[in-house]
Amino acid sequence: EGNEPGDSAKITYSELLHKVCQFANVLRSQGVKKGDRISIYMPMILELVVAMLACTRIGALHSVVFAGFSADSLCERILDCGCSLLIT
């Protein structure tokens, strides 16, 4: 369910698994490995869930910074956690 009334989508577990595996492969191709720290800066959309699950799938730690935060707040969180990749 999205933020707006009537804004919704349906996805099966199989479709979700496929998207998560695809994105996990993208992360691996960027050099992300188990134990790496990733920041995710996205609104509440399906791709946010896919990114979180892909990080978990490969063993990377993730920190979600919702899109409402300012650039300064995002910068502070990135520096504090020492992330190696930002997903937007």
C-alpha cells in the first residue's frame, strides 16, 4: 500500500524473490560483500523493500534513511555508519 489512497501494487513471493536476487547480483557486481555497510535513501516504494532484502541476502548491513531527510542529515548518517555504498 502506498501513501496515497488507491496507490497499491501486488507482487507474489516468487516475483519478489526474483527481484531480490537480481538486485543482490547488482550489489555483488559493485563489490559489496558480507559485512559491508550500505545506506538506502529511498521513499516508501517496492524497490526499497527489494534493496533491503538484497542487502540481507548477501549479508551486508543496511541503514534506511527515508527520503524526507535533508542532504545534511543524510551526510551525517553516511559518515556515522561508514557505509561503502548509497542506494537511491
